[in-house]
Amino acid sequence: MFRFAQPIFLYLLLLIPILTAAYVFINFRQKQKLKKFGNVDIVKGLTVGVSRFRRNVKFLLLMLALALICFLLARPQYGTRNEEIKRQGIEAIIAVDVSNSMLCQDIKPSRLDKSKMLVSKLIEQLDEDRVGLVAFAGTAITLLPVTSDYVSAKMFLDQLNPSTISIQGTNMAEAIARATAGFSDNKMVGKALILITDAEDNEEGAVEAAKAAKEKGIRIFVLSIGTESGGPIPMGNGYKKDNAGNVVTTKLNEAVGKQIAKASGGVYINVDQTNQAQRLLEKEIETMQKDDFSSSMYSEYDEQFVAVAILLFITLLLEMCIMEKKNPLLHNFKLFKEQTEGGK
């Protein structure tokens, strides 16, 4: 597959028809001036050895060189290679709470934004592991199955917001079940479910789901985000209110998070304004069993700079070697017609 990394520079190709039109116009004006100067045949006799055809060839070579320069600036790239890469790591699925309560700003800039920043840094550290991404609120959806495609993982992560899930609430039981189903059947590899939530569970069954996950060899690391004092939930230009018109306050529910982590043999970690939670999580994951697995990945596009640069060099070299006046040393070679041999 061929592409240009910076296609905007291809607009410079518009200079070629403009310069060509200017070249034709100038030649036309010169021809008109020669007619006014005197007899055309006599004037041609004064320019023996000069070839208009040579001049046209030199101009065409310059236009070709300009086109190649535009291609160089646009960075031509060719294809991708499908490569099989061997890795040794664990499987980690990250489940992120995207309910409205995650918009609370008791953790700056907000619970959800802090979660996304944490996950982004975590993905960078899991460079030898396979990662997946689940979003949940009143229900749960798999955004990305376990993969080594970290670019896609970050792309999906950037798009996370409360509108990702149409059904509001915090159904951690379904989030755990959805993530559990996303792991492979490989019993030799460590499996980590990283659950990031404020733990305001609106449904029951999260602890039971955690026990079921443990039976499948999955450890749940609960990263609770929020404060015990809590705060209001931003909604539009104000804050979320109940039916009585009172501002709704959301608070961190540590009890549920700790129960889930304990039931799965995992770890409960509270996320604050520091990077302590990330360091603790990385330390725990490092102790998990790793296994070899292969993944099919696409390498980056191959730059075609050298090939185009060589063509550009050859084009400019040819243009420099061609003179408008015939070289006396090459008198016997009739590659170009002289002006005196037809005026072309």
C-alpha cells in the first residue's frame, strides 16, 4: 500500500502547470519579437547551433525535478509488513468506570480524566503484555479485546466519556463478567483485571463475579478513585440534582472495592493525586506469571526517500549535461536537432 505521510505538500505540484504556461508564453513573445527584429531565416542564421528542442527538454527535466522535490516533501511511503513478534508477558484487561459520578472533580482534573491519565501511563509500562479495554456504567462493553496493539488501546481510551455507555449506573458485576470472558484459555499466563471505579455499585453480584474470576485464574486489582468527602457531579452548566432539586453528592465506596479485591485474591489500591497507585500496581503485576505468546503486528510504513532522491539527482544531472548550444566535441551525434536544421 502506497501513501504520502505529508500529502499537503503535493499542492506544490500546481506550480508545474503555472510555470509551463509562463514558459510557453515567454517563448511565444520571444518569437514575436524575432519577427519584428528582421527576417526570421536571417536571425536563425545568427544562432547556429542553438536548439529550441534542447531548451524544451531542459525545461521538462526541471519540471520533473520540481515534481520529485514535491514528492520528497510529501514523504512517500510504501506498504506495511505483517510481522510475527514473540513476546513474554501477562494478559491485562482494564475496565474503566464511565458513569456520570466519574465526572466528579474531588480528584483533579476529574475522576474520569485522572483514570484515563493513569491507564495511558499503565499501557506504556505494559509494553511486553497483551492488554484489553472494557468500559462500563449501567452495563459493560468490550472496546478492545486483549491485543498488543497499544496504539488502538490509547485511541479508544482517549474517546472514553459517559456517553460511551447509554445506560447509566455502576454495574461492576457485569464489568467483571465481561472482562473475564475476554481472557484467553491459556492457563500458563498470568491474568490481571484492573478495575478502575469510584465503587458506587448500583447492582449486586460484584463479589460473586470476583470469586468466579478467581476460579479462572484471574486476579482483580481494584483502583478506587475519589474521596470519602466526595463532591457534586457536573452536568451541563450546573450540577446533577435529585427530584427534590437538591445537588447530588457522590462519595467513594471503599468497602465494596476492598471486598472485590479480596474475593479475587487481588489488591485494593486507592488513587490519589500522586503516582503512588501506578507504582504499587506495576509492582504487583511484575510478580505475576509470564508466558510466551506471539502476536501479529504491522510494522511502520517504509520511507521511499532514497529512491525518489536518486531519481531527482539523475534528473538534475541530465539537465546540467544538456546544453542549449551543441557541444563541438559531440558534433557527429545528432541527438538533438539544431535550430538551423528546421528551427525546432
